[in-house]
Amino acid sequence: MTNYKDALNFKGKVAIVTGAGGSIGREISKGFAQCGANVIVADLFLDKAEETVKELESVEEGHMSVQFDVTDIESIKAMVEAVINRYGKIDFLANHAGMNIRKPAIEFTEADWDKVCGTNLKGSFFVAQTVGKKMIENGYGRIVSTGSVSAKRGHPNLAIYAATKGGIAQYTKVLANEWAKYGVNVNVLCPGYVRTNQTASLLADKERYEKMVSMIPVGKFGEMTDMVGTVLFLCSDISNYITGQAIYVDGGRTID
């Protein structure tokens, strides 16, 4: 019998969150910690990762900060081995690390392309691949990468970012197809506009904010907790039959 009440009890589970020094990544880390998981806070900036761990340890001990570079495959491998050496397994991956450069498509440079694609697409793929190998060996795993509504929408000034997020959604389908037989589910969280440090300038510009909100059926920006709940659900046993899906958490922005 399915225990719905305790579906988010992750006691004894091990969760990696990449990009966990940022707003949403830190909130995802808190969600896993509150559900009892041991959380590996992985970020390019060790000081930010350590700040996150301090917040998690106010809930419970047993977490770990790791500095790594998502664009460096050897760094990814070292991060994963450090986790295996300490915990012996990886149950969940919130594959969240990413970045963006905003400018008209005609102005992008090759360096811009390499930087955004190297982080968002190449980086996230090789994190998923490296962690996925360990999950396959263990016969269980849940991977949730961070996509975007830009995977579906042609928002101005986001040509490269949109390409990377569309790529994440597509490779997720392939990973889900290949790894389902090993007990590994792979999905994508696709946020809409969310209240974070990165969107603070949008929120401060009343005219621009109101224009953007007018295109969101629920009439507001999302909260970080909206994203966290979806990640935790996709890692729980009550989502066992969901894999290869892009879940749009966008207040209805992509309905039409």
C-alpha cells in the first residue's frame, strides 16, 4: 500500500544540488534538508555553498559543500567521487547550475555561445551523465534538471539561452528512455518568471513588471517554493511513473 502521507520523507537519501549557492538552488537544498535528506551543496563559489550548508545545518546535520566547475568534466567527476566516498550513493540530483547572457541575437559572439552552452547544455549533460552512471550501478535514481519556459517560447534577447534549455528538455527524453530500465527517472523543471535575486530588477520596474504579469494567467510571478515543491514531488515515490517529462511551473504562461 502506498504511503502518501510520508511520500516526502527522504531520511537516508542523498541529494546533490548543483548551483546551490544561488536563490532557487539554495531553496531546493532547504527543501531536501527539511525532508530529511543529506544534501550536497555544489557550486562554483565555495563561499556561497558554505552559506547554504550553514542554513541547512540549522535544520539537521549531515550535509556537505563542494566547489566544482560545471564546465569542467574532470571537476564534475571529482565532485561526484567526493560524494560517493562520503555517502556511498546518490539518490537524487537537482541539476540546477546555469547562467544567461541577454542581448539581441545579432550581437551574440562565439565566446557568448561557448560560455552559455558550456554551462547550461554541456555542463548539465555531463553532470547528469556522471551522476547517472552511479545511479545505474545502484539501480535507483531521480534526476531533475532545470529548464525554462524559454525552451518553448521565443523570448527576445535569449537566443542562446533558449537553445540550451530546449536542448536540456530534449536530452532528458533520451536519458529517460535509456535509463528507465535501470530504475532511474529523468525529468525537467521548467520555471516561468520567479521572484529571485536575478529578477529583482524586473520586479523594481513597475511598468515592465505589470506588462509581464499581464501575460501570466495567475497574475503574478512564481515563488521559489513553487519550484521546490515540484522538484521534491519528482524525486518522491509518488511520481515513480513520471519520466522524460518537462514540467512547466509557470502560472499558465505557456498555455496558449
